[in-house]
Amino acid sequence: MTAESVGHWLDTVCEQAFSYQEAEAWGDAGPLLERLVEVGSQFFGQSDAKVLSVRHCLALNHFQLEQYDKAIALFTENDAYNVAVFGASHPDTNTGRFLLARSYAEAGDFDRAIPLYERALKFSRQNKDEDHSHTWQAQYWLAEAYACTGRTHEAIPLYERCVAGRPLADSRTIMALTSLAVACHTLGDMRRAAVLYADILSAHQALGRPEDEVMRNLRMYLKRAKRGKPLPD
């Protein structure tokens, strides 16, 4: 096989793998991506740009399947190549490190996740707008990591930046607002928590959300906050 024919094969199989991912058929995409990384590395080298892209997609595929150890290994491997090829300050390097942080966090390793989130947020604030989706995600997930490790006071300002100036009917706003309400409730700020819970319920109702478990929990949290009771264990 020539490099040209291999390149054409890679492009064809990539399209199939990516179509599986778009359909969230992660189990079907995984074997194709693994084969692409194997063949691409043999013909073009581990640090080839296309191989880096496919390895990134394979790591993301493992993340979606909750195979966090495999995702961590691949994101870590790709990070070394990204730094060597693009540099430590390249957007692709930063994106990979953010997803590595997400993988560590989902695996419960916040000691490794938090420094990576902090670097990702610093990079986004320096290179992107405050309203950019990358900045929002870095802020939100860093706040979640702080909240999960007892650093709720540090999480609240990040949640506040996630909701500032955003429409209440936006799903990401509701997600961050819910986390902010829970953080306030956790710290004993019952009055603010109650106001936030009421706003969130109103937003869900305006969007036509059915009376599901999320809505029932919000109503229960609202009642507890109004009565000065802490969150249930």
C-alpha cells in the first residue's frame, strides 16, 4: 500500500467513524477509531496531525462510554505529541488538557483534574471571549470540581460568571443556576437558595418541562431552603 492509498482509506473510514459518533453510536465508532490510530501511526507516525486528531476522537469515544482509564491514557499520550508538534499554548493542546481534566474528574481524581481545569480556564480567558463556550465550560467544570472537594466558596463566583448576562431559558444557564443554588444552600444561604430554586422552577415551566424527578427534587429543595433546613444527605 502506498501512503496515498492509505491516506484515502483513512479519510473514508474516518467519515464512517465520525458518522457513528454523530449518531452517538460510540460502540460502533470505537473499533474503527482504534484501527485508524494503529494504521495511521504505522504509515505516518504517532505525531502526524491526522493521527493526533483520530486519537483525540478515540479518547473522547472512551470518555462517552465511561471508560475513563482508557480516555486518560489516550489524552495523556496525545498531550505529549500536541506539545511537541503545536506547542503548550496551542488551542488543540488546551482542548485536550480540558478533556483530560474532565476524564480525571469523572474518575474521581480531582487532585489531577483541578490544576488542568485552572490552566484551561486561564488559557480561555486570555485567548477567547468571556462568553465563548470553551470559557463557559472551563468555568463551570472547575466550579463543579471545587464544589465536589469542599471548596464551595471558590465555586460560587465561577457559577455566577456562568450565569451572568445569559438568558434564563438557556439550558446551560439553568444547569449553572441549579449548581449555584445548591452551593448557596450548602453554605447555609437559605434565602438566596430559595430565590434561585424558584427562578429555576419558573424557567423549566416556561420551557414546558414535565413534572419529572428533577422538578420534584427542586420543589423539595425549595421547601427545605424556605424552612431553613439543609440539603438531604
